[in-house]
Amino acid sequence: MKRSSRLAAIARVQQHREQHQRLILLEARQQLDKQQALLKQLEDYRAEYLDLHSVKGRRASSLPALSNASRFVASLSQAIKQQGEQEANAAEIWARENQQWQILSARGDAMDNLVDECRREEQRQGKLAEDQEAEELWGVARLYSR
């Protein structure tokens, strides 16, 4: 078995690893997008609520209503903080998976280049062997033609 064939088998395994990592990266990106969307929804909801509450605040509001609104906003702010942490964790996971994919991709490219180089060398060696054989046959033919 030629060296290029053995290396090509290893390159195929490397390619499967890269494809698998690409799927993991895609899943991590989807999770990050989901967490970012949830965070944005919560922030938008809080902004809308505060805008609505400030409009209501211009009218006379009761103390219990203001107290309830304040607790709700505090609770919403805590949820936003927690969601921000989840978004940060998802971003960290995505970055780690992206780095792993880039490493595997670079290894795959290097392996493909090595396989190509081996094939070129094998072709060169094959051509050289053919040329030497042709020269030997030509030499033998010249000896017999004398």
C-alpha cells in the first residue's frame, strides 16, 4: 500500500472529526443565538415596562402599586442578570468549540497537503522508474542491434 493511500485514510478520519466538530459548533452557535434572543427579549420587556410605568407614574399611583412595580422591576432585573450569565456561558462554549474546530480544520488542511505532496512524489518516482526502465530497454536494444 502506498504511503499516500495510508495517509489518505488518516485524512478521511480527520475530515470526519472536523465535520463532527462543525456540527457541535453549529449547535453551540444556535444555543448562543437563543440565549442572546432571550436576553434581548427580557431587556426590551423591562424597557417597555419602565416606559409604561413612568407614564403611569405621572398620574397619581398608590404606594402599594409603586412598591409592587419596584419589586417586579427588581425581579426582572435579576432575571436579566441571570440570562446575561447564561448568554456569557453560551458565548464561552461557542468560542471554545470554534477554537477546537479551527484546530481540526487546520490539521485537516495540513493532512490534505501532505497527501497531495506524497502523491506528487509517488508520481515523480513512478515517472523516474519508467524513464530508467525505458533507458535500460533502449540500451539493451542497442546492444542487440549491433
